[in-house]
Amino acid sequence: MSTFRVALKKTVDDSYEIEVGRDLAGKLAEDLKRGLAGGCRRFALITDSNVEKLYAEAIRDKLLEAGFEGEIFAFPAGEKNKTRETKAALEDRMLEAGYRRDCFVLAVGGGVVSDLAGFLAGTYGRGVPFINYATTLLAAADASVGGKTAVDTPLATNLIGLFNQPKKVYIDIDCWSTLHAREISSGLAETVKHACLADEAFFEYLEAHMDGILQNEPKACERMAQWNCEIKYQVVMKDEREAGLREVLNLGHTVGRAIETLSEYRLLHGEAVSIGLTAACALSVQMGYMTEEEKDRVRDLLVRAGLPVGIPGYIDREALVQKLYTDKKVRNGRLRFVIPKGIGEIVEFRPGVFAEEISENTARQIIMEMDPRA
Ligand SMILES: NC(=O)c1ccc[n+]([C@@H]2O[C@H](COP(=O)([O-])OP(=O)(O)OC[C@H]3O[C@@H](n4cnc5c(N)ncnc54)[C@H](O)[C@@H]3O)[C@@H](O)[C@H]2O)c1
């Protein structure tokens, strides 16, 4: 028997820019001319069936005018299509169209598109560069930044994927003007979550500007988008691979992801997170980390943002308790929750540990006591 050691230490610089602004397609074309995607001149623009007509075609035309080659690969919109099957179908179409390793992937759309396209880019030809052009508030607030990519399976959301950082993220606030009110609210859930976990001043800003944000008031929307990115960046920079601190971004997602799957995606991701955040606050009050008044402030802000804070009648609450076990924070078969500490902080249970074991009975009690959805 013999052993051969493969010495392979890596130094990686995955730094990238996030640009927040309006009508950024021209800027994207300029950046690409300056070498944003390395030497690649052929793009695969991945988008969904709604965004294709709204924005993707104009972006494609801009890139063709700038001398790049490429085409659109669209898939039917909706969370239920964020699957391995959709990824495989897109890959087959790209292979048939002759795409090889010398291409880059441009994701144009919301979080479903960026999660799926980012995952695809990470495995296509063992990895090609990808760029995110975020068109929803939720993608701007959360999904497009941080390098987590994934697809859903029938069991649960986001369990299959990879860490894959984009070359650049464009957050085009103009695109929010065509979003349905429910989609705006959905993005605001991740925004309120960020404020709750990291910054009371941001929470106060949202309380003061919620009405303007809901009316797409430019200054407030831009400030909010920047604030969201700063918070996510601060966390991801310190813990890209979710060894500890990054778990704080899971606030509200233990119940949130479970209820999102159980609702069979009748609830939007942010709506599910809003319900999950409400549950995490109730748990925090029970554990003595938050006052009733603070819990009510969070609830009021979520309601003002147009979000649900109760459990829909069609959800079987006992099934919800059991679904909690599909959460990726589960360790050795035990449920773990991220718990807010007042507003603007997360409880650090031990140095570097931000999620705590919670007994099934406690989780059940919180879920059973939650309001029915109005
Ligand atoms: N990777 C991460 O870190 C991360 C973080 C949070 C959420 N997510 C994922 O993000 C997804 C949710 O994101 P989402 O809410 O953006 O969903 P989405 O991509 O499905 O977009 C929501 C809907 O809006 C449409 N749409 C997109 N842009 C539009 C526009 N400008 N005008 C009109 N309609 C538009 C889409 O076609 C879709 O019907 C979930 O899959 C969730 O798991 C990922």
C-alpha cells in the first residue's frame, strides 16, 4: 500500500461589488466590456417567464448591442419550479445550444432565479462565472447577496445547492415598480428580519418610512436597499459558510421554511418568514430575552408591511411541528432556533453559538398558541 499526498492549498478572493441604482442594464454592459466576466463573451441569460418580457429581453438586447453573444433561457415562474428538474432542463438546453466552459451566466429576476441560476453556474462545466441582476425587493434584500444558491426538493426548501459567489450584484430599484403588492411585502419580511437581528436604528427607520417604502418612494427605497446589503455583508463577510454567526440570518426561518413547504407555496417566502419571525419573538418572550412590548412592535411593523403574523387555517399545526425537523439547523435530531434579543440583536448562547436547542414541546406550545391568520 502506498499513500500519495496531494498538496493543494487555496487562496481565494471572492470579493465582489453590489451596485444599487436605477436602470442598470447600461452599467452592466459597460462593466462586462471592462472584463467583469473575465474573457467570456457568451452569456446565458437565465430568467423566469414573467421577468423575460418585463426586463430580460431589454437587457439581452443591450448586451448584444455591446458586442456580446448569447440568448435567454427562461423557465416558468414560481417557487415550485426551483427544482433539480428545472436546473437539468436548462442545462440540457444550454448544452444543445453549444454552451461550454467559455460562457457566463447572467441571472435576471428574483430569488428563485438567482438561487437556481447561481447553482447552475457553479456546476455547469464545473463552474462558470455568474452575475446577479436582482429584480425583486426580496432578492435585493437577501437572496442575491451572500453566495448561497440552491433548489428545493419535495421534502423541503433549499437543501441541495452550493456556496457560489457572484462576480457582481445589480440591484435595480426601478424594477420594483412592476412588482405586485404581495411581492413587495414579501421582500419587506427579510428587511424587518435584518433590522431585528442587527440594527435597532434600521428598525426605527423602517417604522418611520414604511408608508413611503410601500409607495416606492425613491430615497427611502434606496436607503433601505443599502442598509439591507450592509447588514448581510457584515454577517457573510465574517462567516461565509455558516459555521456560526451566519446562522443569525436564519432568524424566523425555522418555522418559516417549514410553513412555506407545508403551504405548498401558497405562502410566499417572505410571508412564511414573517410568520416564523413572529414565532421566534414569542419564543424569545417566553425565554426572557424580549419584552411583550418589543414583540408587539415587531408584529405591528410586519402588519404595516402587509404581512401575515398568524398561521393560516389550512395548515395542520401538528404537521408543522413535525416539519420543523427538516430544518438545516437540526443537529442530532434536535430542533435549534435563532432567538432575537430585544430589537436589533441576537442571543449569543455561547461564544460563536447563535442557535439554541429548543424542546419539541416548547416549539409545539408556541405554534399552538399563535393566532390564526386573519
Ligand atoms: N440565497 C439566499 O440567500 C436566499 C435568501 C432569501 C431568499 N432566498 C430565496 O428567494 C426566493 C424568493 O425570492 P423572490 O420573492 O424574489 O421570488 P421570485 O423570484 O419567485 O419572484 C417573485 C415573483 O415576482 C416575479 N417578478 C420578479 N421580478 C419582478 C418584477 N420586477 N416585476 C414584476 N414581477 C416580478 C417573478 O416572476 C415571481 O413570480 C425563495 O426561493 C427563497 O428561498 C434565497
